[in-house]
Amino acid sequence: MESRAANILIVEDEPKLASLLRDYLEAAGCSTEHLGEGRSVVQFVRANSPDLILLDLMLPGRDGLEICRELRGFSEVPIVIVTARVEEIDRLLGLELGADDYICKPFSPREVVARVKAILRRVRRGPAPPVPGLSMDETRFTASLDDRALDLTPVEFRLLKTLSSAPGRVFSRRQLLAHLYTDHRVVTERTVDSHVKNLRRKLEDASPERELVQSIYGVGYKLEPYTNEEDGRR
């Protein structure tokens, strides 16, 4: 039985560019829908649940970053931002709001198709595998790695829990902060760096051969469950 064609929502106000993307994506076996302005995107996604969104940033009616922020409030649909805004702050902001990828204009339609296919393959593989050797007990706020107890503070426990909930996913400092404190205290995003440093030290003490928590320069942190050797054996 053949799998269903992925449905791609193209949100782009340039008709010629939207038509070009539709032609390439449909030639690659996808089905497509097109919206030329921003106000109807959220309602469309709620009603139709596309498999992936190609989202321009500079749209009539509503800014693409606002749309991305609202979509992430209720949906995990993959979002690829496609835009002429090439400044670094726009790229980082798009990723911090939950975009899965970022493509700057001008671009090759073949590159867009390749990135769309790569994201869809990752999504269809299902949830990321658990972190080998990591055990966490939320009722007791205890954790162990490779059968060695980790002496974590409550904040470090929540940090590790958040990172391990989606191995390989990059979390911005802002996203991590939202999970670390239950009393809504006001702290700076750089506070995360201090907690990450302490968590890394404790993880490395328990499993020196692995560097589980990795920095993504200018964006945030991710937890990578496998070393290169382990990745090759999967």
C-alpha cells in the first residue's frame, strides 16, 4: 500500500515564486496548497493539518514570525521559513520561535525540495529514541546515567528533562527558561548557561566518554544521545 503524499502549505505572496515551488514539490510527489497572505494561515492549519509549511516572513496582512509564534502554541507541524530577510537576528528569531529550517531568497527550488524531504523523513521516523543509559524519576526528582546517580538540583533536573524530551532538537535559552522555574522569577537568559555548565559537569562525571549536552552557537543547546561510534551502530 502506497503512503499518502505529503501535503505542503506554501504561504507566499509572490505568485510566480509560489507557482514555481508548487511545480517542483508536486513533481517530487507532494500535494500542495497555497495562501498568498498571512491572516488566514492559522485558521487554515487548524482546519486542514498540513504535513509541512513553507512560510514567507514578509506577508500582507500578518507577519510570518507572528504566524510562526501562534502556530507553535498548538501545533508541531514542521515550518520552513523562506524569506529575503537575511539578517542574522531574523534567522535566530525564526529558529527560537520554533521554525525547523530557514531558507534565504534567492534559492534553488531543488534545494527547497531536498530540505522538505529531509524534514518529512525525520518526522515520519517518529519520536527520537531515548537517551541510552539515562533514567529519570519525576516523582522523586532523581536521575541516573549509566547506573550512576546524578546529584541534580531541581532546576538541573528540569533542564535535563526538557533536553532529553526531544534528543537532537535545539532549544533556545528562552525556551529552556520557560521550563526551569515554577515561581515565575525574573532571570536573564544567560542564567541558562550557568545551569548547563553544572549539568554538563555532572553528566561527564557519570559518563566521561560522552558529550551529551552540546552548544549551538548563537541559538541554544541540544542533547545528543549518541557518540559518533554509537550513531554508526544504530
